[in-house]
Amino acid sequence: MANTYTQLYIHLVFAVKHRDRLILPSFKDELMKYITGIIQNKGNKLLAINTMPDHCHIFIGLNPKNPISELVKNIKLASGDFINDKKWLKGKFHWQEGYGAFSYSHSQIDNVIKYILNQEKHHKKLSFKEEYKKILTSFNIEYQDAFLFDWFDDVKY
């Protein structure tokens, strides 16, 4: 598109169904590489990705041709199929319904990247539930607990 300029930085967060701790260290890196391919094949720029056993953080420069909801849907469907096809788990893997998408300015890129890459450190102090609510609050997003991810525990890693 001629004369179209964008700067869209989006932090995506989504969880494993039932918040099960199914993203194992043995395949974490391969899964992140696969998700990176999905993101880049859609014309987006991956800035950071990290998975914890029960959730995923992705930070991208969004291609405006990609609606966020479609991108997340594609990432979750394809990566879930990838995990199941690899038979890394005994049962079926599924991502939980829903996601968070948060926009940042160019000046915040380095801080968001560091935050995502240091997830293991953050989760020694905060559970995913505490972290997610903190993000929602910092963006002044009104929410109801009943409509957030299913919280089965409040594990710190």
C-alpha cells in the first residue's frame, strides 16, 4: 500500500487450557521457533517470545494487514496441532480460549523485550494470575475474574 505507514507493537499473552503445565523444557525451544515461523510468515516482525509451562508471551511488530484476532487464532491452532503431531504429550494439547493483546510505543520496546525474556525470573515472585491482572490494571482495563483465564492454582515457578 502506497503512502501507508504504521508502527504497531503488540504484546500477546495466552494460556494452556486448564492452565496445565504442559509446555515442557524438552520442546520449548522448538515450539517457540515454530511460532516464530507462523508470525513471520504472516508478515509480522517477532521482537520477543517466551513460554512458561502454562502460558506464552509474544511481542511483535504487527503487520496491519493481519487482524490480531486472526493472528492469535492461527498461532494457537497451528502450534497446538504442531505439539499434537509431534506427540510430545500423552494426551491432546489445547490452548485456552481467549488472549490478551496490549499495545506499546516505540520507546517501550526494550523494556517489553526484557520483560518477556525474563519470564522465569518474574514468575519466581509473581504467579501468572498476579502477572496478568497486573498487566490489565496497568492498561486500565476493566475485567471480571469470571471472564479471565481459568485459574486452577496460583503457582510461582
